[in-house]
Amino acid sequence: MKEINEQEIIKAVKSGNYEAFGLLVDKYKESLYSFIFYSIKNEAAAQDIYQDTLVKALTQLKNYREEGNFKAWLFTVARNKVTDYFRANSKTVSLPEDTTADIFPSKENTEKEVFSKISLDNIHVKIEALPEKDKEIILLRQYLSFQEIAEVLNCPLGTALARLNRAIKKLQKTLGEEYAL
Amino acid sequence: MPCKQENNALLYAYGELDENATKTFLEHLKTCKECQNIVHLCALTTASLTPKQAPQFCMPAKPVENKNFKIGFLQKFRWAYPALVFGVFALILGFTAFEFATKKPMVSTIQTLDFNFDDVDTDLTDLETEITDLFQYMQEI
């Protein structure tokens, strides 16, 4: 039922009802923006890319095959935009925004919560430090299923799994024994 | 030696392992340290990447079409450029090879003129009289 509605919205947008596109945006906006934000770690640029991605999706919707997976298609558009951004900014190094800014405790925070937050931030920093392809697959998996990832990366499901496995192994290696069970 | 159930560990960590396989995998998970670490790390990555609130999407007044048809068209078929260049090159090469293959050796021919001066009508009497008149005139002068 959910899928039918989505396809109906896409048909409506294709037939010229551009306002209906807002419904599609509402459905995926958080995951899409989070993927873009964590991919480039620059809020201003992430907002621009998010906007560009949706405008491109709107204008290119006529090329979208209705039997396909819209979410995977939308993330493919976003991924291409992120790649374009990195290509355009390959000579300039942008410093990631301060990830430690919000880890300082408020009075209500218990010591355990603070340490837990620091640990998660540490993981976050380590994900950032991973090679681009490994970071990408970890990020994609937060918002897409393995089948959708295979569509976005245009590879078999097994390859998507193997790539994530490799990325997790690298992350495990950089984190060391501290995070192992 | 990596565990053979690592892919199942990933599928389980993200809730994509089917029910029957989950039961089997959970039994395995109890004893496999590697799979435990994978599941644990997947959970930690998910927890560390908290969702971000998306900014307001500003819908364009009218979808922007690709007005520059020429550029759009050229970009659309950019994959064909190498093939086109290769095709032209192959065509030139093929044509040259064909020319060489089919070229006949040069044969020299001697052309003889079949011309008989007796057949030419040379009526020069008018010219003779004019020249004679001219000489007479010059002598008078």
C-alpha cells in the first residue's frame, strides 16, 4: 500500500503536479540529509548539496523508471552530488566541524553517559578517518537496506556485504581492543 | 581464519536476517567472538551516526529544464566519443588499405597520331595576294 502511494505520487509529479514532490521529500528528508551531512562533514555545503539533490531529483524524475526503487534512486543522485563536491574541492581540505563540542557534560549528565558519548564520538571520528569507500558503505547502510545499497553501488548484494564487512574490519582495527567485546 | 558466518552477522546486526536463519545464527553467536564483535561494532556505528534534522527544502518555482540542449545532448552521448573517433580512424585505415589492394599497375601507352597533311585544305591564295599588295605598297613608299 505504501509502495503504491509512492508510485502514485511519482506519477503525479511526472504529470506536472510538482507540489506532490514535497510528500516524497518529507518521507526521505532526514535519512537523505544525514547521509549527505556525514559524507562531507560541512553543514553549509551539506545543506547546498541537499537542496541541489532534491532539485535534480525533481527535474530528472522523468528519467526514473517506475519499477525501480525510488529511495535507492534518490540516494544515487545524492551520492553523485557528493562525489561532484569532493571532485570540485579536491584541492581544498575542509576541516570537519568540531565533534567534541557537545560532549562536555551538563549538570544532569551522569559520568556514565558522558563516557558513553565520548566513546560514540570516538567511533564517529574513526569512521571519518576511514577511506572514502569504506566510510561510504557504512553511511549507506545506516539509511538503506543491503538490496538498496547494491542498487546504488550498481553491484551484486554479496559485493555490498563484502564491502561492509571489510569496512567494519578496518574500523575494528583502528578502534583497537577497547571496543571489542 | 575469518568466520564463515560474517555476512550473517552483518545481516543480523541490521535486522535483515530471516527468522529461521536468525535462530541458527544466534546459536552460533553465543560462541563466536568475531561475529559478536561485528554485531557490537555495527550497533555502535549506528548509535554514533545520529540522524540529523534536514533543512527546509525550497521548491523551485518551476523545475529547471536543461535549456542548453546542445551541451545536454553532447554530455548525454559523451560515452560515444571514443567509439566515434575509433570508427573514423578505422574508416580511413580501411579506405587506404582498400585503395592499396585494388590499385592496378600503371601501363604506359604510346599514342600515334594518324594525321595526313594532304587532307588539310590549305587555300592560301588570298593571303598571297595580300602579301604581294603589301610589298608593292612598301616599295612605292
